Amino acid sequence: MSIKLNNKLITLSTANTSYQMKIDKLGYLFHTWYGKKIEATDDMSYRISSIDRGFCGNPYETMDRTYSLDIFPQEYSTFGNGDYRADCIQVVHPDGTNVLDLKYDSCEITRGKYKLKGLPCFTWSENEGESLQVNLSDKESGIRVELLYGVLEKYDIITRAVRVINNSQNTLKVKKALSACIDMVDGDFELIHFHGKHAMEREFERSPLSHGKLVLESKRGTSSHQQNPFAILAKKGTNEVSGECIGAAFVYSGSFIIEAEVDQINQTRLVVGIHPEQFEYILKTEEELILPEVAFTYSDTGFEKLTHSYHDAIRANLQRGKFVHAHRPILINNWEATYFDFDADKLFNIASKAKSLGIEMLVMDDGWFGERYDDTKGLGDWNVNEKKLGSSLKELSDRINAIDMKLGIWFEPEMINEDTNLYREHPDFMIRVPDRKGVKGREQFVLDFTRKDVRDYIKAMMVNILKNANIAYIKWDMNRSLAAVYSAKLDAKSMGEFHYRYVLGLYELLDELTTEFPDTLFEGCSGGGGRYDLGMLYYHPQIWLSDDTDPVERLKIQYGSSFAYPIGSAGAHVSASPNHQTMRITPFETRATVAMAGTFGYELDLNKISDKEQEMVKSQVNEYLKYDELVHEGDYYRLTSPYDSNRVTAWQIVNKDKSFGLLSAVVQSLEANESNIYIYPRGLDETAVYEIAGATRTGRVWMNGGFLIPRIKGEYESFRFEIKRV
């Protein structure tokens, strides 16, 4: 059993880690350990310091001035009971007070995984792991909080989620409700997080923690380009292969907060959950509020182990559908080739050329519907513009299919333009505060996905499209943030539920469509990587990584994304040069090298590239097909960082039996009379013999002695070397 009760100790254990809590003498639930594996009889509460700190309140039940919730490590911190640090829950009672004093009631262990109604989460069988429910209650108010824990032993994953239940006779107002709290009583920590902006997402940043709070957040209604809902709490000095670290990945796609706080006695608290700003949930008698899941993992051997745990668990126990472990078609997207200027003939010409080069699918991007001749109108009118296209969608799909190519299309279902039939017929479908102009982004507004009638309307149009043509792929885009929210179907008291209900509505529609069309590959997108999170990866096997297609910029984007998210979940394309975002000129092969660290495709006009480059496309397609399974199932290694002073950024993928791999590198800077550059592979069998670039040596020699990069011939040159066990 992975979960054991020993008197007042509750210990959760995976293959290599343990998580422990203890019910103390007053009924409070204290967090005592998260780290290397221990025995269930090892009571780690001895590490809790009991000293009279002064100005730290004491519960009324004790006369002990050394006992204070303000300094004790807690499993789920509450507001108003004497703990002044970052709290997890705030509830306003009918009399206006907000005190909540949660104490232990009971717990139960079940085989398999708990479920979260309406929310994505990890799943596993009864043979893979267990779940724990710890029930806390506030006797005075009738609030019951169920702490949910899941233990996925094989991958060292521990999940947490929460249900808040109103067992009182009163209507209560939940002002804040987070999903998880971890208290560390010692350690000098840094917080590693992944900030960014549109077209430059998930940039790696390492911030030392000092007294006070470091806050990562999105208040945009989406997980956002600006901060990703994933962070790593790491001991100072932790690197890829050594040191302690804890990963926290939020399985949610809306506004979020991650707070790290160092308190007065140098203890560190990490809390994760839905952002409390713009959140206020009315909880009537016997109603429940279900909070999203957080997936934790611990490593004492650096970031690499943490990454492998997440990648394996996400692929095996979060992502769903036939495409997770199957080949996904190599595609050509017409966006950077044509933008809005296309018709069926132009698309067919691109598809024909792509077919001759081995590419398997054409994706028709924005501009095929309504009066969508530019990005100022048409969103919401999901009917084929046959005048522009010069054919029906079925005729186009049949034409594409006839040359043995698949057809995919772009949707932005959550959006609306004012210049549309949808807006003229249903203006209330759009999110806008009455008597105010609203906030535009790219000339578009957001549909009210808290409303089922709106979701059903959009779904009906999408289903009509999908059932009348052979569509193999959908790119699901979302190109603006939420602002000035209002719903005509929510009363004033419930308007604080909008952001949460919007995400639930989105999940419901995605679940319905992916269930109804299991043979259609769904790719997520939000201006590229603005909603790159575990919530969306539950419904989408892959997400468009970034609107930035520049390969040199992508080195950083792919590097940061790889810490938690499987590289096969990243849509990655070879684009034109000079690049459309940066105007940088890069070699054709380098663009392919970078794109092969993801789900591979192209985004350029193949009819405008040289004969030599067309031959290179053929070669790249064949090469990627050889690496397809490796990318989607193998272990990923960050060998060098694009943020360091290395002249080369290098990475590696190795299959599970360590028999085959791919070593890739991109030169970022040149120097005269260049010095030697050695790349040190990892993850090989030390005693096995491997061939790299025609040379054979043991894994031990390669990993310790390194591989000498060939003489550099030009700017941004790249290298791809197979690793074969012989």
C-alpha cells in the first residue's frame, strides 16, 4: 500500500518519495515531510519547532505559548485562526465574519484515483495507485473541506485537490479557495518559474526567495503567456543532475496564483490555486465547490528526474485519446504562406506540393468562414465562405483526400467580432458589461462560455462543419484575454463565479467534442502558447507552442516548456527565412533541427522554396518519421542551456531501453579560431557500446568524455546525431 495510517501519522509513498502529515493533539493537520522516501513509522514531526515567538497567537484550547499556528507547518492553511501567512481559504459567514478553524474529522483510503466532476485531472487504475480523502471541518460554521490526495507510485507523482462543502443552514460566500499548500520548515530555496509574453513564452527564470512573498499569477482568465501555472521550489545549487527540488503543476487553464513565502523564522510556504481576485463563490446549503488539481513531484537528483516524472505521468495518466501514443500526421499549415489571401486552388497547390515531399496533412488556418477577409470580422459565423474558397468544404476535403492527404481546419470558438451575424442576432452572447463599451483585443470580444445556450450554439455550428466534411484535425485557438466580465445569466451576487464557470464551460464543450469526434486530432492554441497547461493537455494531445517560429528564439521557449510538459505535446514547425517575427536568417536544416524537438510540421509556401530545399524537406520528413516514437515516448535531456554562456544549445532524446537516441545542437555564436566544444550525453547504459557520428565508444566514455562538435561552418548551424547501441 502506498498510503499508510500509523496512529496520528498519515504517510503517502511513491517509488522514491514520501509525503507525510500528522493530526496533532488539538486536531489540526500539520505537514511534516515531503522528500526522500521514509517509513510510515518515521514520525517527522520532531522537526517542528515549539518556541514562544512573541506576537504569534495561541489557540484558545491551549495555555502553551509555544503552540502557534503562525509558525507550525500546516496542510491546508485558513484565514482568521492565528496564521498570518499566505492562506488557502477564506469564507464570509452571514454575520460578515470570516474566521475558519478547520480540524481533522476522518479519512479514507481507496484504490485507484479520485474524480473531479467537470475538471481535468490525472487518472489511474486500482493497480497503479491509491487515493486518500482527509475530511476537515469547522464545527461552528458547518464548513467541510475534503482534502484529496492521489499517489501515482511509478512516476513519483502526488496530486492534491479540494472539495469545499457547505453543511450549514446558511448561504456562505467563499472569497478564496486554493488547491494546495506545502510548508517546508528548513531550506534555502529558489523559485524557478516560466514567464513570458506573446510570441516569447515560458522563459526560464530563477528567483531567490527572501522574506515576504514571491507571487506568480495570471488574472487574464487564461493561464496566459505572461506566467505559466507551473513552478519549481529548488534548493540553492540544484541543477539538472543533483540537488533537491519540488515541482508544482496546476491542472487548470484559467486565472491562477502561485505564492512562495518565507516567514519570520525562515520557513517556506508554497500555495497554489485559482486566483482569489475576481473570485467569489456563493455556496448554498449542501452545495460543493470543487477545486482544480495540483500535481507535485519531488526529486533529490535535480531537474532531470523531475522532468522525466512529469513527462511519463502526463503521457500515461493525464492525456487521453488515440493520438497520445500514435503517430500524428506531419502537417503543412498555410498561415505564414498565405495569411488571409487564399482559395481552394491555392490550398490545393500547397497540398499537392506537400504531398510530393512526403507531408501528410494540410491545415487551413484562419479565414475560411463568414466574412473573414481580415481579422476584424467574421468570428462566430462558423459557416464556410464558399464565395472566397471557390468550393464547399466537402469538395475541398474530397479534393485533398483524393491525393492521399488529410485536411485540418482552424477554429476560434470562444471569440466573436461585432461585425458578424452572430453578434447582430445574439448581442448578449458577448461578454460586455451593460452600458460600457467593453475591452477589445485584436478587434474581437469573448463569448460567454459560462452559458450553456452559448456553448450549445457554437457546438452546433462546429458539429455541422465536422459532419459535412472529412476533417482530420482541429486547431483550437483563443486570441485574447478576458476583461470586464459580465454574464446576462448570472445574478449580481454570483458574478464573482464568472472566471471559474467560464473555464468549466470550456472544459465541458471540449469534452463533448473530443468524445463525439475521437478520430479527430485536436491541437490547442492561444495566440500560440497562451494556454499551455495541463488542463488543456487533458483534452489536446498537443498545443501550438508559440506564435514565434524563429528557431533561435524557440531554443528558449522549448527549453522552458520542457521542464514539465512532454516535448511531443509541442506543435513545432519549420518556417520561412527571414523569419516572419524576428526577420532573422537561419539555415533550413537548423529550422528542422529545432522543430524535430516537438510534433513536426511546416508553415511556409513550399512552392516558393528552392529545389534544393524541397529535397531537404523530403529528407527531413523521412528523418522525423524515424524519430517520431522517440519524440513522443522517449526521455528528454537538457544538455546545455540557451541562457548560459555556452556557444551551443544542445539536447537529447533517448528511448526507454536506451538503445536509440537523437543528439541535437544549435550554434548560437561564432568565434574566430574557434575553441573545441564538447557535448556530454546522458541517459546511456554505461557498459553498452554506442555509435555516434561513426565513432563507437561505451556509454560511460561518451557521458564522461563528451562528444566533440564538428568544426562550425556558419551562423546558427545545427547538428543532429543518432545514438545507436551496437
